[in-house]
Amino acid sequence: MGGRSDGGRQWGDMPELFRRAPFLRQTGLLIALIVVGLAATITPAPAISGKAHPSPESASLPQGPDATPNFDAALPPDISLARKVRKGDTLSLILTRGGADQSEAQEVIEALRKVHDPRKLVIGDEIILTFERLERYQTGRLLSVELPAGTDYTVRAERVDEDSFKATKTKRALSEDLARATGEIDSSFYLSGAKAGLNADMLAELVKIFSYDVDFQRDVHPGDDFDVLYQRVTDEDGAFVRRGDIVFAALTLSGVRHEIYRYRAPGASSAEYYNTKGESIRKALLRTPLDAIKITSPFGNRMHPIMGYTRKHKGVDFSAPSGTPIYAAGTGKVVEAGRNGGYGIYVRLRHDQTFDTAYGHMRALAKGIRPGATVTQGQVIGYVGTTGESTGPHLHYEVIQKGQQVNPLGVKFAGGRVLNGRELTAFAAERRHVERLLAAQAPTTKVGAR
């Protein structure tokens, strides 16, 4: 019909061609599968309904202050984000930067004020923001905010209706155990202790405790060692939250071991530290009234760095960064506070009929330090500076005995409480208990060859 050749097949003949050509048949099947796949890809997903409020752990928490969350199809309807508190942050800024609008941020802050001061943010703390999910990468209303309230509590503000939140405060599930840090002192006690896991507060307390009897400038040498048993508070995940009390500490200096035990005597208002003989290590005055162990100028004759001639240096100079807190060496009364010639900003304390102490070159006085005020041993009275005749930040510290300056590192101060009788027997039992704890407690952290 009409002289049509085989080379001129029409579209109506294509099925027969597929049947006769296996290669083309397979190719057509592949094309059909691709078309079906594309159709499935562009089919709209069903709308997500429900506004469940899962715990922050139920969603993927991105790392970094402004990271984009890594969403997954299996995530629940709500989206939780973690935000770290950075220097200069306010809670309002964190909320709005995280995606909340200004009105929501203000509603959260108003709710939190009823249980916690939202201004008390700590750099590095993590704040969890939970939002309603609109689409895969889009968030809607802010549903809740959770943040730490100190180390023991968390606070949470949760949406209760369209324009208000309710705040609650919950105690964290914390536990307490013992940790032990040991090590050999290399360049300094501070650096070696830090390597062993002792934080700055604990190191400062150890220096203060041992400073009644130990001159950290002259008595501590490389090769000496330390041993510290302390309470440690951890959270439900085992992460360190804070340290508790120092239960026991020892310094071995030039072969001589100095041990202290924390003990609360019957009838005492608080615990103190005692040596192995049951003698309180607390003395009437501290030898080093700040957390510094570098002496830049000892007591005695020296070439004055500003005047350029030799004269007697009637105190001890401790080098420390500007702003370092200065502690009252003992309980007493402020007799001078303010500018005093070459001393710069200066404080003089009267402790009893025998001893005064003086502190010079301060950057500023602590709040409430004025003539007539009463201070307790260890109370902050000012801050290291370089006022007056000074070439750099340091504390000039004097001990004045019956009107004459004496060497703070050489004078013998009266001791504290001495246990005897039943008190001493009870202390000996407590000491044996601590020794059993030490024997059972392997070092949590250890530095150097010990």
C-alpha cells in the first residue's frame, strides 16, 4: 500500500520495534523508571502537625554560636538549637540572634525574672532554644528556652499560650565523689598543679593554706611533689561541674612532707585544716596576702628602682597582674585607707596590740574599705596596681611589729587552735579514715615522675 519502505517506519510501528530490539526495550524501561523517580521527588510532603515539646536532646544540636542545624527527616516536629554565651551577650541578643522575634524575647525574659535573674549569664554556658517547625529548614514560634542557673539549677521558660511564657526552676541531678591529683613540681607549683587538673581556685586556696608555713618563693624547688584529695561534683553525664572541699593535701619540699587534713572539731562553727599533730595551720597573719608566689624585692637593703640609691626596703614586693585581689593578712580594723605619698593607694590594718600590716601601690580599694571598718582574715581589701613610686604592677606588703617594720617572711606568728583530749582522739580517727581513702583512691590525674 503506497510503496512504504522498512526504513520509513511510522510512530505506530514503534511497539513492534521494541519487541524485536532488546537493547531499545531495556532503554525504554530505564527512562520510565527515571520519570517515576522524578515524580516522587517533587510530590509535596504531608504537612507536619502537632506541637510536641521534646527535650533538647531529641533534636540535633549544632556546634558553634551561629551554626546551621543539621536537620534529618526523622527529627520531631520541633527544632532545638544550642547557643553559647559569648562576651558581651545579653539574653535578649542571644534569643533574637537565634531566631526569636523581639516580642518573644521580651516575654521570655519577663517570665524568667520570676524565678531567676536573666542578666546572670556566664560566658561559655549553653542556652537551648526550641522552635516550632514550619518546613524542613524554617522555624516558627519560639516554644521554650532553657539555661543554667548557677551550677546546681536550670531554668526553663515554656510557651503557655499565644503571647506568654511560664518559667520553672529545677535542681540538677548532681553527684559528688572524690578525685586525687598528684605530681612532681617542675617549674612552679601553679603550673604543675594546673597540669594535674587543679583549677585556679583550688590552686589559690592551696597556696593560701600552705602559706602559713611555706614560703613558695624560697621553699619550693623542681623535684618537690604534691598530693591532693578533693571532692568533685559532676552532672548526670559525668561531666565536671565544680570542685568541693579539699579533704587532704601534702607538699613534699626538699624531702620534708607537710600534710594537712580538713576537720571540723566538735562544737566548732566551721571546718579548719590541721597538721598531723592536730594543730590548726591557721596563724594570726598570712605571709603572702595574695595569690602570687613571685617575690620581686625582699625585705632589706636594695637599690631603689626610681631614686637610684641604696636604702632599706621595709617590706616584701610580690609581683602579680594588675587587678589581682589582695587579702587581709589577718582579722583587724582599718586604720588608714587612701593615698599615701610614694605608697600610692594604701591600706593599713591593726590586728592587735602587737601587729599591724600595710599594703601599698594598689590600683583600687575594695568596696567598704575605709578607716574604722572591720575586716576578717582572707577578705579582699584591694587590688594590685602600680600607683605611687612604682615601676610596675605589684603589692608592697609590710608587717609592723610594735611600730617597727619586720620581715614578713621571717616573723613567727601565733598559731591557732590545738586539739587535745577527746578532740585529738576524734581527729586521729578522722585522719585514719582519710588515709584509707588515699590508699583506695588511685590518682585521677598525675603529672611528672612520682
